[in-house]
Amino acid sequence: MSDATIPAEGLGAAFRTQLRVIGALTLRELSSRFGKENLGYLWLFGEPALLGSAIGAIHLITGHTMPGGLDPAFFMVTGYIMFYLLRGVINRAPGVIYGSQSLLYHRCITLFDIILAKDLLETAATMFVMALFLGGCWLILGKRPAHIEMVMWSMLLMGLFAHGVCLLLAAASIYTEVFERVTHLFTYLTMPFTGCFYMAFWLPTDLQRVALWNPTLHIFEMMRYGLYGLSVPTQFDQPYVLGWIVALNLLGMAALRAARRHLVI
């Protein structure tokens, strides 16, 4: 065996170890959050579906109409499921470190592993809820998404975006408890601006330019393109979204690394 192959093999072994660590942490998170009963696991998928359906039912009963002739129930449910992913990841960020601090006694477990496992669980569960909802609409109502792969891709991007924000909030929470107190309120106050309940083409032209500075609106527009195709106008810029995701995650990892030195175990 040549010396040149040793670093590559060492890197591969370390990568496989971290994958096993993240897998074990994800299973632990499932058990700790939802217990070992089957109904506990079902609630992971049922909560966003029920909340989203309730919002859609209200609009359906009131006869609220939408630009472009969109079905308000379908529009609201899909929008809320996507927002549930964003909110769920961000809201857990301030308490994620102190809630799992004892795990850091294990040398192979890092802060990043703990956060990634929780965010992967949240993202995968919400994507599954979206797939179930769209599958049910297709089989029962005949509403087939134009590009299902774009819907799933947009949800993955939302999960990555929220993960970057989560890293920054988790790092900041090591220094102060302020974020734990205000994050839940902040996510609800920003809900009208995320794009979950409106589309860019509904806005006046000048306001569209301002709204499209918001990366989450681009992600919601991507989802709606996946749902409706060219039947409704959508505006999104994937490189812009990816730039935000890369920047947030790099800044978050750097902040987490710096804050780790101030964490007392």
C-alpha cells in the first residue's frame, strides 16, 4: 500500500463514521420526540398535514377566490406544509445545543452532527407529508402536480436554507438566551412575508422587485412551478437561492466552530 492512498482511506473511514453517527442521532431524535409508540411516529407526519388542511378548509368554506383561478384549499395546504418545514427547523435552533449537550461527551459527536440529524429528520418528515398530500390529491381529486420533482427539490432547498439559519441561531444561543425567547414569535411574524400564502405575480411590479430579494419567496415560487407548471406565472432564480444557502451554511459552520469554545460541558 502506497502512502498516497492512506489519506484518502482515512477520509473515507471518517466520513462513514460520521454517517453512522448522524444516523444514530436521527433515530435517537425520533425516539425522544415521539416516543416508541406507533402513533407517536404518525404524529410527526400528521401535525403539518392537519394544520395545513385546517387552513385550507377555512378558505374553502368562506369561498375565498385567488388570482389565476387557483384552488385556495390546495394552495394554502401546500404553502403551509412548506412553511412548517421552515418554521420547524428554525424554532428548534435556540434550544438544540443545550437539549443535547450531554452527547458531546462522546468524542465522535459534534455540534454540527446533532443539528444536522434534527434538521434531516424535520426535512424528510415534511417532504413525506407533502408527497402523501399530493399523492392523495392525485388519486382522489385527479390533481396531478406538473413537476413533482421540482416540488421535492424546492422542499430540499428550503430545508438547506433553514439549516443554515439554524446553525447561526444555535451558535448565537450559546452566548445569550434572547433568541430562545423571540425566535417563535419572529417566525410567526415573518410568515406573511415568506411567500407561503401569496405569489409574486399577485404584487405590483415595483413591489415584486422588492419581494424577490427574499430568498424564501423564490423557493415557494419554485414549488408552485412544480405544482402548476406554466398555467400560472412564477418567478424564481435558483442560483440566487443556492448562493444564500451556501453563504448561510458556511457562516453557520464558522459561527458554530467559534461558539463551541465558549460552551461549558
